[in-house]
Amino acid sequence: MRILEVVGLTKRFAGLTALDAVSFTAEEGQILGLFGASGAGKTTCFHCLSGFLTPDSGRIIFDGREVTGDPPHRLARAGLARVFRIVQPFRRLSALDNVVLALGYRHGWALNILLSIWHGEATRRRALGVLERVGLAAHADHPAALLSAGLQRRLELARALALGPRLILLDEPFDGLSDEERQSLAEVIARLRAEKLTLVLIERPLELAMALADRVVVLDHGALIASGPPERVRRDPRVIDAYQETGARATARDGSG
Ligand SMILES: Nc1ncnc2c1ncn2[C@@H]1O[C@H](COP(=O)(O)OP(=O)(O)O)[C@@H](O)[C@H]1O
Ligand SMILES: [Mg+2]
């Protein structure tokens, strides 16, 4: 089933076209990789999909309903959740309480307070269940600030899961993690797909997330230059060029080449 359809999405900032008539789809229960060099327009695409930015033109259809321009909270309640690139849990709260708050958000803040007073144990059990899905149950009582980078990334994922989403947008989840942390996060993400969740994963390095994605789309200077199965896209000359060009620019900027 097609859960997300993006048609001709365009976003301009002053003179710059950050997204240029981009179209793609995502199937339920699959991982879609959204690739591209730095500045290609990936995060802008997520901002539009999650309602943080209104596109200049184009349409976003989620679960059969047009949601273009809907605000973030309405999209989150419709089942479209987003995990930010910068991890931002409530640092002094335990991992569990962070998830409890997210569970409460799903039903509105005031109700959350009532829930925590009257249904403390039930809410706690539900939050623990969410932590288990990301392999964090053993760290339930640890303050978020004391978790390693890899575990904090998983906590962010748990907070998104607490919203009961059908689709999760992940912006560079592997960025800044050790090889080991990447491996275990990849396993968590693959498990969520097995639960029939849909994930859209932004990455810059091609290798990392290519192994995980069922289908990929590649952006370059705001335009979609390739889409399809990862094995085919990674061999596409336009994709190789786009990555080499930005690699060369970075080297020139560093003054080393
Ligand atoms: N709020 C903004 N105002 C002006 N330009 C922006 C804004 N956000 C992004 N851009 C520009 O849009 C382009 C795409 O940015 P972004 O979507 O963040 O790329 P990516 O996530 O692929 O690295 C970049 O050239 C960036 O400088
Ligand atoms: Mg980005």
C-alpha cells in the first residue's frame, strides 16, 4: 500500500530553489532512503513533509489524504512522526519519563498530567513497552543526559514511537555514531520495518543506509536525479557525479586540493 505520495514539491528561499518539483512515493512497511550531498534539499523536504515549512507548490498525500500545509501537531496525530537530527530529550528526566511525556502529548498535555496521576502504572507499562521496541528497557531509569549518543538516538526514536505513528521521518540518524552504535541502530530500524512501520531515512554517505533501504531517491541541488532500488541507484552515473562534485568542492574549500 502506498502510504506517502509527494507530487511536484517545490520550496524556494529568496533566490534559491531548495526543492525543485520533487516527486516520490513510499510504500507501507518499507524503508525509503532519501540521499544527497550536503545542501541537496533533504532536510527542507522533511520540513515540508512534517509541516514545519509550507511548500510553494506541490502536494503531499499521506494515507490517502492530502495533508499539504497541515501543521506539525496535526500531522503527528495523523500518524506522521519526525525524529530530529539534533537529539533533544528532556535531559534530566529518565528515559522512561521522556516516553511517558510523549505518550501524554499524543492525548494532550492536560490529560497527560491526569494520566500520570491516576493511571501511573498503566502508563509506565506502556512506556516500557515502547522502550523495549528500541532496545532501551534496561536503561529506563537512567537520566536521558547520561545515555551514550547511540542510546540517545534510540530514545528520540522511542519518543516518536510513543505518538503511535505509521510513518517516521529520520534525519541522519547514524550521524556521529560509532560503528557499533550504527550497527545496533540499524537493527532497531529493521525491526520497526518488520512491525510494518514505514520509515523515510535521510543520509549523506551512500554506503551506510543503502544496505537498509528498500528503495532510495537521490536529490541534487533540490532536484530528484535518481530513484529506485539501492543497487541500481548507487551505480547511476548522475548519482556518482553528484557525490564526486560535492566531494571536490569540499576538498577545494579545505584548501587541500
Ligand atoms: N531557512 C532557510 N533559509 C534560506 N535558505 C535555506 C533555509 N533552509 C535551507 N536553506 C538552503 O536550502 C538548501 C538545502 O538545504 P537543506 O535542505 O538543509 O539541505 P540538506 O539537508 O540536504 O543538507 C541549502 O542551500 C540551504 O542553505
Ligand atoms: Mg540536512
